[in-house]
Amino acid sequence: MFLLNPSQHSRFYPESRSREIMLRTINFFEDKGLRKIKEDDHNRTFYSDFIEFQRNEKLFATLLTPSAYATNPDCRWDTWRNCEFNEILAFYGLAYWYTWQVSILGLGPIWMSPNEELKRKAAQLLKEGNVFAFGLSERKHGADIYSTEMSLAPQSDGTYLANGEKYYIGNANVAPMVSTFGKVSDTGEYVFFAADFRRQQYDLIRNVTASQNYVGQYMLRNYPISNSEILSRGQLAWDTALNTVNVGKYNLGWASIGICTHALYEAISHASNRRLYNMFVTDFPHVRSMFVDAYIRLIAMKLFALRAGDYMRSASSDDRRYLLFNPMVKMKVTTQGEEVINLLWDVIAAKGFEQDTYFEMAARDIRALPKLEGTVHVNIALIVKFMPNYFFFPGDFPAIPRRDEAVDDEFLWNQGPARGLSQIQFNDYRKVYETFDLPNVNLFEEQIEAFRQFLAQATPTDAQQKDVDFLLALGEIFALVVYGQLILENAQIYADQISHFLVDQIFDFMVRDFSKHALQIYSKPGSTSAQMDLCLRMIRKPIVNSDRYQQIWEEVSGLSDAYKMND
Ligand SMILES: Cc1cc2nc3c(=O)[nH]c(=O)nc-3n(C[C@H](O)[C@H](O)[C@H](O)COP(=O)(O)OP(=O)(O)OC[C@H]3O[C@@H](n4cnc5c(N)ncnc54)[C@H](O)[C@@H]3O)c2cc1C
């Protein structure tokens, strides 16, 4: 079973504690039941019960303490198991995922810090069941963290007084260590320090959102900071901000996957059992087509995100390919999640508004993921830096297998300087494309070849390269090529579950999406006639195969009534 089905949990784990964590978490939510989950959502009840549950079960302590700081042998930071934990939490409700996600972000600057005392303190706090917070964003500055105004004024005794405000900070109401980003007032040096919400000078102003989540606004007013509370300074503090987000970004895609999976079960079960005009809703051809598309897009999301995890776990200072794949999990997987929900919602229509469905939450929450931790634009602007090397200057790296072993992902805390992205190389993407001789994969390769020619022969002009709007359109196509590469790599690894029909049906939507983005570049005000000609060559129609389509339809319709949450 490639998609998560909580009633038939079968994922591989190399030891028993990981499976136990997943099953206990599933049981917690199934025991709570959909009715209570929805009631808490509507009443915006803070998720204290979940925090209590994870404290009693020592879940965050086990999953988020690197083994070097743990007293229990089950503790490690293991992306293989953390990604499923992400998926399960979002499958039941994004609010539960959010408190976990911002704990991960809050712990980033701590585990990356040279301050051993604070790391031991964090490990102890985790053991006691606490959650953590990441105070990076400020109200006025959005993505522009250079303009951070949180200010640390040096005092004559070597300590500092911090003053300033942070905005949109999850867990800011409960975290005893809020990793806060600021600048030393006289030198402008960047600093990360740990603030405690219980101190008098920590003024928790309000929850910025109207949701179950506590997304806080807090003000530090002459908050005293000793050197022992400083996590990092200067370049390290800056790198820590970006490197923490590199880790956190990955989880956003998994939240989308969890949401879409639950929504798919609800939608297909509803539509398959609903009769209109003496036939089932799923007998409409357009309904089938929407389900097939939603299903294959979701499978593709999961194939890509799993494979990106292999690269993340294999990363080293000599192999930084994860720096392309992680932002793609963020920008591509999460926007595909929106597409999946759009398709399903068009089918289930009014049902998606009903207050007792999971779908009603999914339709709202799926929108959040593309917007957190850097918008889609910010992440596309980031990935286009990789484009020249990806297409024209490949490297030579050994093949990476599926990384599901019980090891600590230590490199995440030692990622090094957050620069030099344009120098990172990749294996030649054409190799994996060539191993698949499938009609739509072959067609997609022809589209890529036209795009390569576009880059090489109708190279974007200096003006176009400075035009973010134009670059974003190119970035969308680049993202598709990378998406396809990792999907194919993982289709080989999961060949027992992912048939060639399924791969070819995935590339049916990939061909369509490629065409759509090519048309967008074609239509840009500044595109040249040579560029427009090449764009037209990228616009192709996928190859139809009715047997293939029928088989995939049977797969997705087979999910009807396969899972229903306890009431
Ligand atoms: C529910 C929620 C929870 C959050 N939790 C936290 C948290 O716990 N800790 C924390 O620190 N932050 C948190 N945030 C903040 C979040 O990370 C930012 O909101 C997000 O990064 C986007 O910033 P912005 O909305 O201010 O957009 P802005 O930065 O104001 O962007 C405005 C527009 O400009 C575009 N843009 C900006 N820069 C670029 C660029 N370089 N290239 C191309 N386009 C660009 C954007 O895409 C956007 O369209 C949270 C936000 C929300 C809504």
C-alpha cells in the first residue's frame, strides 16, 4: 500500500519503537475521533491534549533528540521516520502538525549551535515533554530577514538587553526555548538566542491567527540575555537561519501529502456511494478523470518527497544536492497538494463544506503550506540558481539507495555555509529518463530537449534574467524536469508498488503541465520570436492508452471505503 492507510499501517521500520510511535499516534487520533477533532477545530481549541499525549509518550523527545544528546537509545533525528510522523499528523489535522513543525524549526538553531549547555538543556526539556519555537519572522519585513529589527544592546557587564518584536511565531505561548533571531545593536552582527516565554520581559501579545494554532506576536522589552543564552553569532547565526529552514521546508510537503491522502479517501468514498440520475457519480467520465488525476498527482508527490528524503539523509559537504530537492518539496509538492484538493472538491462539491467532514479542514489548510517558510516565489527564485549546472555541467555521484535505516541525520546540524548554490552539481538527469521506455516519459524527454535548446540557443537576455516574472516561469519548467527525475528514480526503488502504467499516467499530467508552462513563457510580454518557436515545440499532447487509464481508475476507485475515520 503506497498511500498511508491508518487502518492497515504497513510501513517498513528497522526497529519496533518507530512503528509503535506511528501506531500510538494513529490510535490517539482515532480514539479522539473525527467529531471531536472537528469540534476543537471549530472552537479553535488549543491542542493541549495532543501536547499532553506526546509528553506522556515521549514522542518529540524520541523523534527530535539527536542520539549524541539522548539518554534513551531510541532517540535519534531520523528523516525516514519523521516524514511519516509529519504525514500522520497532517492526515488528522494540520494544527497538530504545526506544533510539531515549529518545534523542529525551534530546535534547528539549538542543534546547530556550539553552545553545549543549551543543547543539553533542550534535550532535558524535550524529555520533560516541552515544545519549541522559532522566532525568525518580523511583522514589517516578511521574507527580508536582512532587515531584522530585534536588537541586542550590549551592557557594561558583558550581557545584553534585547528589544524588539517577533510576529507569526508558532508555540510562542508555550515554548521554554524560543530560538530568536536578532542583531547586536552597535555592530549589526546577527545573533540567535534562546528566549523563555515565562520571563517577565517576554510580552506575549496575542495570537495573530484565528485558528487552533497559536501563531504568536511577542515583544521582548529589555529582556536580559547572558552569553550562556546565545546560540550562535555572525555568519553562523545567519547560516543557521537558512539551514534550519532547509530542514523545515521538507516537512511542508509531507503535511500536504497527509492532508490529500485523507481527503482522497473521503472524496472517493462519498462519490462512489452517491447516486444521481440512476447512476453513481463515479460513472461520469469527467469525475473519473478528476479522480485519476488527483490520485496520480498524489502518488507523484509522495514518490518525490520520499526520494528527496534519501538525498537529505545522504547529504554531506561534498553532496549538497538536497538544497535543490528540499525547496522543491516545499514549492512543488505543496502546490500539487492544492491541485489535488481542487480536483477532489470539484467532485464532492457541497459535501466539502459540511462541518463534520475532514475535507472542510483540508480545503482550508492545504492553502497554508505553499505560503509558509518562504513563499512559492521565494523558493522558485532560489532553485533557478541550480539550473545552469543541472542542465549543462553534470557531476558524477554514486547512486543513492532508499535510506530507511535507523541512523541519525547528523549532517543536518552541520550543513556549513548557506551559499555557493550555483556551484552544486547533479548526476546527468537524462540517465534515469533513458531507463524508462514509456510513451509519455519519451514525450516528456522531447519537451525537455526543446527546453534545453531554449536555454542554449534562445538564452534569456540580460533583461529577462533580471525579470523575476520571467525567471519564475522558467523555474516552473525546470522544477518539472527535476520532479520527473526523482519520481522516476523512486519508481525504480518502489517498482513492486508502482507499475509502469502508473508511471506513464503520471507523465501524462507531467506532459500537460509542461505544455501549460511553455504557453506561459510563450505569452510573456518580453519573449522573443526564437523563444516563442521553441515554446511551441514544448507544447505536446499526452499519449492516450485506454487500458492504462482503466487500470489506474480501478486502483483509485478501489480506495472507496478503504478507510473511514472513527467518528
Ligand atoms: C500560520 C503561519 C505560521 C507561521 N509560523 C512561523 C514561525 O513559527 N516562525 C517564523 O519565523 N515565521 C512563521 N511564519 C511566517 C512565514 O514564514 C512568512 O509569512 C512567510 O515566509 C512569507 O512571508 P510574508 O507572508 O510576510 O510574505 P512577504 O515576505 O511580505 O512577501 C510578499 C510577496 O513578495 C514575494 N517575495 C518576497 N521575497 C521574494 C524574493 N526574494 N523573490 C521572489 N518573490 C519574493 C512573496 O512571494 C510574496 O508574494 C508563519 C506564517 C503563518 C501565516
